[in-house]
Amino acid sequence: MANSVIKVDTTTINRMKSHYAANISDKIPQGAVFSAKSNGCTITAYKSGKVLFQGGTAEVEAAKWGLQVGNENQPVKTNLKKSSTGFVPPKNISSLSIIGSDEVGTGDFFGPITVVAAYVKKEQLLLLQELGVRDSKNLKDPQIMAIAKDLIHTIPYSLLVLHNEKYNELQQQGMSQGKMKALLHNQAINHLLNKISPEKPDGLLIDQFAEPAIYFKHLQGKKVVKENIYFSTKAEGVHLAVAAASIIARYAFVKEFERLSEKTGVILPKGAGAQVDIAAAKIIQKQGSQFLATITKKHFANTEKAMKLAKK
């Protein structure tokens, strides 16, 4: 989807609101003055003065009102040489076109693991900031759900969901969670590279969960991209592509959690604490331990604790 961002004053926003009055939407994103659909384009004006145009006619529609943000800037020089430590992101990575990859659900007893690779071009960085994309740890689930609904129509991404039954099967075969994550990240990245081909990102950034050598060892025999691939802890703060990937992964995880709660008839708590044990014990009493195993990572200590509680 084509995107354009312009910066205008309050007077222009008011003129735009009058111009698009017949096409204004009832749903207004957080921080927006209005949102409208016209001529195959969605126009969202924000209190900050930035206006987002999304759709096939975005550039044409935006040109009616002002200059695109960033047009006057010189292209960002890319410096993607590896550092001596191997896979440390370059200092200017936050301004590059990057595929970011992140996962959600690895520490939760209930629910799947969701992994997302997301591609954010440097021209879209302002757009994502306006949509509210930032470190998902600083966002509550309702905010994540709202941002993700805009995000999934704005950037290309690949989502993989490892459901509990498959997770438990792999774990019983001796596969570590680290290897599962490596396989999922690699698969999501390859899917996304195929989706955006022939376009190539400036680099790939993975939210680090293992040393690079261990990551690549897990992927022996698989198709792996090693050129311009970087690893960083807290990568959501390094590039918006990882923050976007995390938000979409969390969105998918929450949707799956809601489905499982409906399926069990119990409001499932996240994490792996004492409240999780109590909920799991209720499910054992109602539907049995075999059913519990289909919606949990059953090798977690919560299984044994829940079994003890269920017998009381």
C-alpha cells in the first residue's frame, strides 16, 4: 500500500475536514482529528499536524495539500559493514529500511508462540510513529490491538503461530524452545523476503534470544540469510520494524488467547504465575488434564502445580 505523510497547520486541517466532510469515518484513531476515505485513499489527520494518506492514490491526494515530509532530505547513507563483534547493528540502523523480527508467548503457560517479521521502509518511519508504534512493553493490550489493526494494512509482514499441540510434540521430541524460535524467525523472514521480492531491505534485525552462533547452529540445513543480519537485545528500541513486529505478534497472541478463553469457559491469565495455576486447576476439574495439554506448554512447572491444586 502506498503511503504519504505531509505536515500542515491547523487551518489546513480544518479545510481538509470540510473538504472530506461527506467521507469522514465514525472511527477515529487515537490522537487524530478526523479520518476519511476518498478516491481510493484513506486520509487521517493528527493533532500533531501530520496527515497520513494511505492507498493507491496517496501521493496524488497528498500533493493537493502540501509537500511530503522528508522530500527535502538527502537520502540516508547506508553503512552496513559488520563490526568486529559480528552482528551488532550499525549506528544508523534506525534510519534504514529494515525487516525486524520478534516473538510473543514464550513465557506464557497458556497459548501459542507467535512470531512476526515486518518490513518497514525508511520512508514509512514517520508514518509508523504517527500510528503510535513504539516498544510494546510500554503499551497496554487495548492500545496494541488498535495500533495493530492499522499496522497490518500498512506494512508487509509474515506471521507464524506455533500452537500448543505442535509445541508440545516438538518439545517431547527433544527440541528446545530456543531452536523452535530460531526456526520460526527464519521461516517468517524467508516468507517476508519472498513477499517483498524483488525489493531488498537494507538489513535484518532480530530481537536477540540467543547468541548468533547458536542461532545459526539451530538452522543448519535450512535456507538462511546471513547477509546484513543483526541481533540486538531490546531491539524494539533499535528500529521501529521490530516494534511493529512485536505489536502484530502480540495482537495475534491476544486474539488466540481470547479464542482459548472462549473455548475453555475460563478467563485465562497470561504469564506463568500463581493465578495461572489456579485457572489450570479449574480446567482440569472441568475438562481433564488431557484437554489442558492442548492449550498449554505442558512441560512448564505450572502443569504439576495445577494437578496438585485440582486434587484438593
